[in-house]
Amino acid sequence: MIEFANTAPAPDLEDVAFVADWLAQQFLEPPDAARILAIQGIQGQVAVHWIGSVLAQEEAADAICRTLNADTPEALAASLQRRHTQLFEGIFRQRSLPPYASIWDGTGHLFGAAIDRTQESLRALNVHIDSSCPEPADHISIQLVALAESLRQAQLGPAGALLANLRAWMPRFATALIQLDGDGFHGQLGRLLIALPDRVASLALSKVGLTASNDVERA
């Protein structure tokens, strides 16, 4: 068994932006054989463990690595594709979890106000959804990508709005995902999702505090 020592520096907002992008990719489409093969390598294992350390979810990262090393890349890709379809595109409400804010934020139906809120944040960031993307703006992947971009741009206003939107629904979605998928790949993603908002908030507060402190010193 490979032991991964945590010698990386403390995470910053750029690191959390990378993690948010990575999570967005997992919910937009399941890992294919090439991505799984990359994760099975040493560098891939280190990267996944680093993601876990950024969110203080090392056990979830370790479980993801075990899952993605349990079979050939081709067999795992086929299995994860089936599970992705069952969880996020299934027709049975009790066994599927639509990854859309409008379903979980109290609206209870697709194409709710969460779309307008997300689009407002995207406009503030000068980010546009590619025409080839079939998903509405309240899809979890689009909201995560928008959050990542707001952190990279250090736009704390839009980041705060996006974070508030995510906190209004994502914990319920992630908790239901854990209940439905347990210790599986997607259940572990749910654990990473739950940890993400608090990590973003704590690092953003640290950044604001540091900026205020520097302003006082310059004065």
C-alpha cells in the first residue's frame, strides 16, 4: 500500500478553485477509461489525495482511489457510466437525484429562479455557457465552474452569491447522494461536496482579513 505524506502547503483559493472544477467535471460526465487510467498512476493518486487534503476529506479521497483501482479502466468506466445514468438521469424519483438547484432549493421543479441567479453571477464574471452544453445554469457542474472562476478572478462578491446559492441546496443533494450511493464513487464525491462551501468560506474570510490588515498597515 502506498502511503502519501501530506507535505503540501496550506491550501489557498486557487487550490479550492481547482477542486471545484474537478468536482464539476465528475458530475458533468463520469470518468472515461483514459481518465481512470491516469488516476491509477502515481501522479493521479497523489492528485486525488491532494484534493482530499484541500477539503480535509482524506478518507473520501482514499476511498475514491481504491474504487478507481479495483478493476481495469474499461470495466470501471462502463460501471461508472451506468451508475451516473442511474443516479442523475434515471426516471425513478426514489432512485435518482437530478443535479439541479431548482429541484433542491425549495422550488421543487426544473427551471426555477436558481437559473436566473446563476446567470446573473456568470454575467458579473463575464463568463458564458458554451452553446454545446445541454445543461441549464442551475446544474451543479455549471455552478461549481462559476464558483471556481469567481475564486480565480478574486471576485468575492460573485463568489459570495454563488456560495450562498450552493449552500441553499447542495448539502441536501450531497446528503441524499451519500445515502443512495453509500461508500461508492459518487457517495464519496458527495462527501467532498459537503466540505467544499465551508473551505471556500474560511479561505475567503482569511483573504478579506489579510487585505484589511494590509490596508491598515499602509495607512
